[in-house]
Amino acid sequence: MKNIFTNKRLWVLLFFSVIIFSPPSYAKESSIYYGASIEQFEYRLSDKSGESFNWNGSAFIGTDEIHLNWYGSGEINTKSGDKEELENRIMLSKPLSTFFDVKAGVRLDTPSKEEDRLYGVIGMTGLAPQWIEVDADIFFSEKGNTSARLDAEYELLITNYLILQPSVDINFAFSDDKAIGVGSGLNSIEAGLRLSYDLVDRTLSPYIGISLGKKFGETADMAREEGKDLTNVSFVIGSRFMF
């Protein structure tokens, strides 16, 4: 990761982040809020890649004007113990409008079988029309590559306790990073559908569902050369937690 110190994109991103998130001189004293949630804490049984354990969560602390956030996700192969994916992000966020926040920070990927990657991140998160939760990010890697991700999900209340949650995760790269198996263009799409039941208000919500992942373009070509599957359908069972 030595290239972080000479990567101009990361330093430019850091410069603008300091400007964007500097508190205004007229800011009043605010209360401190904090919380954490685990959106996915699940076992997956796949038709091709076998069994895995997956998680996706976040935590925050801050005021109405600015938050310090942690986002984390990962996938562990339950047979080999390899970390297929392991991502952590530390970001600052502040309100951009009533329904959206702007955010910036860093992301570190440390999977078992691929090179580690450090990224600068800038993005937006919030509620789009029809109450769709949207999280959009642009990543600037230490190797000089740029990529983007769009996450969207929606909660359909069947009853006050029974909730159907469709979700989609779209990854796009503006250049190749062959060392980690990423080609330019549309990389992958993962769609999910989970049915949960709120046992303890919103604190504990077990669920079942399915997840469908597919690779595209040059990323699919690289995966094919390495003998990896291009599509993956999984049955999932797990729970959401909120603290």
C-alpha cells in the first residue's frame, strides 16, 4: 500500500473531504448520537460454490451535523475458512438535503486469495422517491483505478411485523485491475429477496431468502479463465440486528 502516499487522486479526495466536512464556525453545541446495525448476518447454501457465512453491517457516532461511520462486509467459505471478501470503510458524512447525506473516507479490502486494496471513497446515501434506500459510492484505488457501486433496497411491509426486502448491488469499473480479477465496464450484479419477521421490534429480525449473483464483461472473462462460476444462486437464512 505504499502507493497511497504518491497517489494524487487520494490526496485530492482528502483535501476536498476536509473542506466539505469542516464544521461551520457558527455551529451550535449538539447532542451525540450513536448506533449500530447488522443488515445481513447469514448462512448461504449455494448451488455451485457450496456453503459460506456472510455479513454486512454499519455503525455511527456523531451529531445532527456530522457523523463518523463504519461500514463492513465479508464472506467466509465455511469449508476452507478463506475470506472470499472482507471490506471495511471508515467515512465521515453530513446532511446534503432532507433525505440525503454526502460522505467521504477510506476503504480497505483484505481477502485471503487476492491482493489487498486501499481506496479513497466519496458518495451519497439516503432515501430516493418511493422510500427506496440508496447508497452510491465512487472508489479511487491506490493503484490508480476508479470504480463505482450502487446499492438499493426496499422494505415492503406485508404486515407490521412481516417484511419482504428486495435488494440489488451493482458494481462498475472504469479501468482494469487484473490482480484482483476486475475488468473495465459492468463487473457484477447481485440481487436478493429476503422475508423477515420482527421478533423484538426492529432489534431482532430473523429472515430467509435467496441471492442471485452474476459476473459480466471482462470480469466474467477473467473468472472463466480461472475456472470460477459466472452465476451463483444461494438460499440464505439469517437475522438482522439493530442496537
